[in-house]
Amino acid sequence: MIEQPGRRDGESGDDPLFADSSAAGASPRPSGKRGSRGADGSAQLEQGSGVKVAKRENIFAVIFRFIGEVISELRKVIWPGKKQMITYTIVVFIFLFVMVSLIFGLDQIFSRGVLWLYG
């Protein structure tokens, strides 16, 4: 029996922290090795004369699947209404004005300081 940290002989194995991953219904621990991927068809590995070769999926199928997934994700987005959009735009413009003013002011101060020092 392998000694697990924090467990003494005679303690029950009911603690989920020390649950055995080989129990029914539990998924096995990852081995750290990269294997072939699932049923989606991408990066399947074949055994052919002792050499592993990755199957390549049609580039057009990949592009169309990507576009379909993008469209399905965009349908899940909660788009802002007109009032929210105007509010967000005003907030962005105010922030930009403050930051541009701050950078312009610091630039003027430092440039006058350098001219005074090395002038």
C-alpha cells in the first residue's frame, strides 16, 4: 500500500482529497503524454510502420468550422442598448481627454525642464 501524506493506517478512505482515481466513475489521472484527440477529427494519430503520422484536416473545413463557432459565440453576447452605448462612448471620450491632457502637460513640463537645464 502506498502511504499518502496526512493519512495514517486505519483511517477510512472517505476523504475526497485522497479518493482513489481508479474508483468507478472517476476519470484516470492525466499521464502527461499527448495522445490522439477525440472524435472531432483534429490531430488524429495513426500507427503506420512504427511512425506516428498526424492526419491533416481539410483547411476549408477548418475555416468553416471556425466561422461557425465564431457566429455561435456572437449569438451568446449580450449587446448593449442605445442608451448604454452612448454612455460608454462618452465615458471613453472623457477618459481619453483626461489622459491626453495629462501626457501633454507632463511632456510640456519635462521639455521646458530639459531646455532650462541644457538650454
